[in-house]
Amino acid sequence: MAPLTSRRLAGRRRTLVEPLAGLGPILRASLIERFTQCGKPGCQCLRGEKHGPATYLTVSYPRA
């Protein structure tokens, strides 16, 4: 496989980005799964069987 030059990479990026332009605003976010420990005496989570998963959506907004 031939190495990708800067010009070829830029062209490839344009090809991939063009269809996205019609989508409108895009939310910049991450989906996170967490497992937790409650700390109650005798709970399964203290033996390594944590509670969860709890799913969170974290959103990043651009600076104004």
C-alpha cells in the first residue's frame, strides 16, 4: 500500500466531510458506563461485584 500524502489525506477528508454538512449542528458528547461501590457493610460491591452499569452522557460545549 502506498503511503498517503498530505494532499491525498486532505482529499479523503473532504470526501468524508461533505455528506456531513447537511446534518446541521452536531452534539459533541461521550457515552460513559460506570460501575460503583456503595460502601454498605456486607454489600456485594465490597467483594468486587460493583453496582451498575450506570450510563451517562457527557456533553462538551464550545467556548463562547
